[in-house]
Amino acid sequence: MEYEYETENNSENGRSNILNYFIRIKNNTIFAPPMKYSEVERKLQKAGCYEVREMNGHPLWYCPITNKYFKMSHHKSKEVAKGTLKSISNDSGVKF
């Protein structure tokens, strides 16, 4: 897989500051950089989602935006797989 890094620059004071970066994959789909479960939880909580209970060893979360329940993981320091992140994003209505 070929990766191309794209940066946004700010040249207010004559310097180039990197504000954000994305990984552009061959088919021109832009994905955010890998996220850890702890970062995902912070964003979900900021959006109003909360943990309801445990279900089969996984925390069950509820999102009032979409009125859906979804499972997360206890692995706070591990990176979330792309497919899992997409599923969480769809169920919660939160963009990552």
C-alpha cells in the first residue's frame, strides 16, 4: 500500500506550521491517523455518549445522537482497527 502524507500549512507569521495531517491511500480515500481506544472514548464522551453496562466482557455504550447502543473495548492503550473505528463512527454519529 502506498501512503502519501498531506499537511495543512499556516503562513501567518511567515513560517509553515503543520496543523493536521492525513494519510491519503491510493483510491483517494482519506483516513485519520490511527487512534487509541482512550482517544475514541474521550471524543464519544464529548459528544454526549456514555457507557451503560458490560455485555459479554465488553463495555456497552449508548449514543443519544443516533439512539443506538454499541460495544467498545477495554484496551485503552491499543489502536482501534479501521473497520472497528468506522463501525463505532456509524453507530455513534461521531466523526473521527
